[in-house]
Amino acid sequence: MNRKRTPLLLVIIFAILSVLQIGSLTAFAQGPGPGQRLPLPPIPIKGDTTHTLSRHFTPAAAGKKRPDAKGFIQRWLVLEPVKKDITRNNIFTDNYLRTTFSADNFSTDYTAVPRNGETVNVGNQALKWHALDSKAFNVNLYHFTYAINKPKYGILVWLVTVVDCPEEVQNVRLAAGCNSGSMWWLNGQEALMLSGDRDMIADNGTSARLTLRKGRNIIRGAVINGPGMANFCVRFLDENGMPVNNLSISYE
């Protein structure tokens, strides 16, 4: 009888050891390390019909705002989305982005600062500017377009903000992340392009060395996306890779 029970006993022991081994691997598993993507706010649940900006944004005040503790710029003029016929995001090559942003541009003056509430025409679409402060380190354009009841997919969104510096700062880099493709200009000059189908990861791309002028500096951005989430984050890093926080941000 003991011989008959031996195979069953061996099976039970093997199963117990397997469970203990899996548990130990789980206990010692490591979470995401430094430099990996930061957590993003959730997509609105299907039953959410509030369509309110106040869940993720606050109206920008007339004064100036500092970047957050990690240097991210949260105050932006955001244009309502230009509707685009985009079914997939892997079409965002350098050439596609340059051609599209040139064709669907609200102004060829890349130092222009629109007024909050102003309506501009892009093609046959009349679109309004919104001056907003994001409650998160990133600006979630999916939440923005959902809140104003505009298209959430297949969109191009223009962005402008004003950065005031107490003194000239040399050798900084504009660092950005986006979903999916984007371009960024500083004081009318192209600073950074993020092409391809990307996830929004902080500092996913950095520019060549730039100079922030003493006083007023203009950042313009364009983010384009087909299906899926659309959002971005931007900050400046100094020559040692540290966030530049001694800035004042406004929309005028």
C-alpha cells in the first residue's frame, strides 16, 4: 500500500514546491526603475458623460506660473483639434510631420502668441484657443478633447506657451515626450521632432543645445495622433541634465 501512495505523494510535493518557487519570484520582482515612464491619468470610463475640463485642468490665471517641482511646463494655450483622417500612427515619418504641420498651420509666424478665447481658421475648420493649466505633469489631450466634446482620435493639436527667464541660460535642452508624433519650436526655430508611433514617456527626445533668452521666449508645439491616447510633456534640462526651474510661464 505504501508503494501505491508514493507516486501521489511525489506529485503533491512537486506542486507545493512549484507554488513556493513562484511566490518567491514574485516577492523579489522589481518595479519600474528610474527614468522609466511616469504613471498617466486614466482614460475616462465609458459611462462618464460629464465632459468637464475641471477634472484634469484649471483655467490659466492672468499672472505667471512656475514649472512644477521637476521642471515640467503645465501652462499652455491649446487649440481645439484639427480633425485629420488618420487610421494608424506608423505613418508619422519626418517628411509626413513637416508636410502636415506646414499645411495645417494656424500661423506661419512661429513667434505668434494667440489670445485666450480667440478663434482661428485652419483649412475649413474654425477652432478656439484655450489657456489651461494641467493638473498633472503632462498635458493629456485625450482628456482635453473629451471635455470639450471634440474628436479624440485622428487629431492635430497646436500649442503655445511663453517662458520668461530672469537671465540668459545657455546650453539647455528642450526635453519632450508625446503620443504619438510631435514637433517643437523655440523662438521661431525648430528645436525637436519626435516622429513615429510613440508612447508618452518623459524626456523621450531632447533637442540640441539651446539658449533661453533673458526675458520672453516662445515655445510652439504640434502633437498629432491617430487611434489611441494623445498627450505630451515638456521641460528644459540644463547642461548637467537637471530640470530648469527658474522660469515663469504665461500665456500672454
